[in-house]
Amino acid sequence: MHTLKQIAPGLIMIFVSLLFLSQAITMEKASIFDPAGGSFLPALIALIMIVAGLTVVFQEIRKVKFTSNLNASENDKEDTEDKLTFKEYKLILIYFLLILIYVGVLSIVTFFPATLLFLLLSMVYLRNVSLKVNILVSIGSVVIIYLLFSQVFQIIFP
């Protein structure tokens, strides 16, 4: 049971990735092998997430095998170090809600203003950087995203 709890994040990532991949494959009039197609990028991201999930699972299994060779007192010490505090759970939950709000705002506002606002809020929430650096990095990121995907890859944003 303890091993399942440790590999759960990797398994969840693999499950979600398979859902994304299935949705990318079933898109009408789009081939996952055509870089200009609408399902290529989601399929590519899903495959990368699957590899990352498998990596997490194998690393955790290897770690469990390694720690099983240690004595019980060392295992107890490691277990207390790996536990998240309520404050850390709260940080993760609030950021997850921020992501859900961003996804919801995407249906109301276009991609670039929503992404700029999301990046600004994310940087304020996750790191206490100066407002000037926050604004410059957020605008720079949106400009790079625009130039790379709209101009180079010719992907149309919503």
C-alpha cells in the first residue's frame, strides 16, 4: 500500500496522458503525424507526459527497493521528511484553482491576454519577485509564445 501511494502521482500522470492522447487521436480531420495539424501538439505533449509518468513510477519503485534494504529507523526518518505540511497543500490547491480559473477565462478572453494575466498572477503567487521583473517576464513569455507558435509553426490560437 505504501508503494502504491508513492507511485500514485506517476500513475495519475500516465492515466491523464492516455486520456489526452486518446482525445488527440480521435480529433476529426487531424493527423497526429502532421505537425501542422491540430492534434500533433496535444499528442506530442501526451507522449512526453507518459514518458515522464513512467520515469516517476520507475524511480519510485527503485527508491522503495533501495529503502527496503535500510533498517526501519532510517525509513521512519525518511517518511517524516517526505510529508507535506498543510501550508504546502494549501499552496498547491490554490495554484490548481488558479489554473482552473485560467482555463475558464480562456473561453471568455482570447489566449494572449488570458495567458499574460495567468503568468502575472502565477509569478506573484509562487515567487515574490519585483513587479517590474514579473511584468517583463510575463510579456516576454507571451511574445515568445506568439512568435514561435503563430509565426514559425503557424498555429492559430483561440
